[in-house]
Amino acid sequence: MKTALIRLITLSFLLSPGLAFALSGLPDFTSLVKQNHKAVVNISTEQSFDAGSDFPRTDDPDLDRRLEEYENDPRAPRSPFEGSGLGSGFIISADGFVLTNNHVVEGADTVIVRLHDRRELRAKVVGTDPRSDVAVLKVEASGLPSVVIGNSDALEVGEWVLAIGSPFGFDFSVTAGIVSATGRALPNESYVPFIQTDVAINPGNSGGPLFNLKGEVIGINSQIYSRTGSFMGLSFAIPIELAMDVSNQLKTKGRVSRGWLGVHIQEVTMDLAESFGMSAAHGAVVSSILPDSPASRSSLQVGDVITHFDGKKVERSSSLPPLVGRVRVNSDARLKVVREGRQIEVVVNIGELPGQEQLAQPTTRSPSVRPNVLKFDVVPLDDATREQHGIDKGGVIVDRVINGGPADEAGIAPGDIVLMVDNKLVDTPADFNTVVRQLGDNKLVNVLVVGENGQGFVALRIE
């Protein structure tokens, strides 16, 4: 009787509408693969380097040590050597244009594209863009199968996606998963809002396409997060809109231009949000404005919190650079900013992103002024120090920080330069003391500091 009851319960569970839908609702990828695998290619590269010069370094310390020993061995041959690499790509037009990652072909002397029918074609590198990690190749052929380009902006978290590529050289391997997140920022990757998935991606998949269930390409598989060098459940793809914009610019101009605001920004923490009079923490705090930049020619100010850019909400500071980068150079962008607790609109004429951006560096010191509720003393900032740090005007130097006080807890140190307190510029120690006396019952005070890590706001909590 007990066994029969268990069987009855099990059968009822299996036939329940919710589970039946789940079992029958799993996607069948076979037709998608049949329609698209011919447009996916394997990419192999060759690179010559001198045996007498440094070998490329790897992620394996033991291998690096042996390579170094070989480099320093006078008996080692000194003729040129060749290195090789493997990656993936996909055909975007029947006349032979191929998209892949920049890091797949970077530094290569020879690039070979192998098609599904095993033809091997030598490819010309039309252009590369290291900032987005996109490269455009061209093979001399016609009537080639090509992919359908989709809309990655419409991608939703939880949506099924599929990758085709050549992990470890195993051609036309298919893996599937779901979208884990969109608009993901990675370290040193300011201008790409990555698509994060749990699709199995391994070395050799780089440059291959990421498809949605409609069979449209919505991304280029680019990076993984791993402690082993192989897949650990975190894969990142470049959105196809961004990749196609880069591709079109490389084909027409041979280079990529991006929009540029000319500000340094930082994350809005809960403490900073409260100190700026915001009810929720979102947006990007302008911690400095670069001289002779689009922002410097607008009404944007240090201490403004950018909450919207051209109608799009800025959830985190990392969301802003990709939005700015996609704006056409010399066009006007409308920014919503929070300034002293009020929301206002600022219009900035967007410039072109230059090659390198300079970061501020610190510091010096001098005699003392009296303590205050922030528990640190300041002294005047001399012109030489101001010029050294690229500060146009104002500022005072932190001379002494009282242990355990708000400034000490926030990480302010002697030698740091203070430019603003509570959204007010301070030019002299007298200005500083006046602002501090007027703080009233504030529990959180924002202070703009130039320190060891550059220029940024810190929130001081007053007990």
C-alpha cells in the first residue's frame, strides 16, 4: 500500500502542468545549429619572433621559469621561431568579411581562416580595435554563408543563448546556457558593456558568435573569468551592436572614434548618496574634470552626480563610459545631474576620445591649523604643489589627522589635498574652517580629495 501511494504521488508530480511545461519547454538547438554552423570559422595564426628576444609570458609560472632559463642559455639557437594561435570567428557578409577578437589576431604575421567545408583561406586584417577587442578580417571568396545580426539591446537576463566555436581546436563545438547579466563592466574594459553568460567558453572559443534562439548573433565570445585558465561558469561576450559599429568604422575609416566627456568618475555609495541629498545610490559622481575637455566647456561641475545620459539611466558609474563612447563625436548629449540635492539638466557637446588619459598624483605638507568636527587639520596649498598636481585653483593640504576621527576612518591621510567639503570649494584654510562650522547637524559630509589613488570623493561620517 505504501509503495503504491509513493508511485501515485510520483506520477501526479510528473503530470503536474508546471513541470510538464518545464520538461517540454526546453529548447531544441538542432535546427539553429544546422542553419548557422556553416557561417562559423576556425582562425589560426602564425607569428615569428627572434629566439634571442623575450618569449611571450604565460599564465603558468613553471613554464615561464623554463622559458626564461632557455632565453638566458647561450647554447640556445638564435634563428627565428614561429608561434601559433587558435580562435574562432564568423562570416558577416557573403563577400568574405569576418568578425573575431583583436586578441586572436594581434601581432600575427599570417592569419588563416578555415571554413566548414575545410577550405583554408589566407585572411587580410582589415582593422583592429584593442579597446573593444574587435577585429575585422577579409578573405577573397564570394557566395559564403553568413550569419544574421540580431539586437543585443533587447537581450534579457535568463534568455537561452548558444555558442559555436573551436575550444582547444575542436572545430564547430556547440555549447549552450543562459544570459546571466547584461551591461557588465570588467576591470580595464571601460567601453564594453559585456553580456555575461554561463555558456561553456574555453581557449579557442574567442571570437566566435553567441546566438539567441532566433538564430541571430547577439554577441562575440571574448573572455572568461577563471582561476584555472578554463571555464568556471562565467563567460563574457561583446554586444553585437557595439561590434558592428566598430566593424563599420574600421571598414570605412580604418580606425574607431568614440565619444568623450572628459571627466573622472566614481561609484555612488549609500553614504555618498546621502551626503549628496539623494534617496537612492545610483549614477556616477564627477570627481574631476579634465582641462580642455568637452565637460570643461560645459556647465558640468565637480560633485555633480550624473543619473541619466541622453535619456538612459546610469545605474552604476561603469554604465556611463559605454553610453558616452557610442555617441557621435561633435553631437550634443543631455545629462541629468544631481547638484546640491536638486536635479538639473546639463548639455555637453561630445568630443572624441583621445589616446591616453592622465591621472592625478599626490602630495606634500606644512604647519597646522586648529581641529574641527571632521578631525583633521589643513594648511595652505602652494602654487608649485598645485601645478604639480594639475590643480587650476583652490585646495588645501591635510597636515594632521586625529586617530579614530571621521577623516581617519575614511582613509584621509596627511599630505592629501582637499578641494571641496560638502560640495563647496575650499581655497584656503579659512574657507575650510568656515565650511566646517556651517555643517550643522550633517551626519555625512562628502570631501573631494587628491590622494595616493588619484582624485575622488570620500564620505565622512560624523558621530
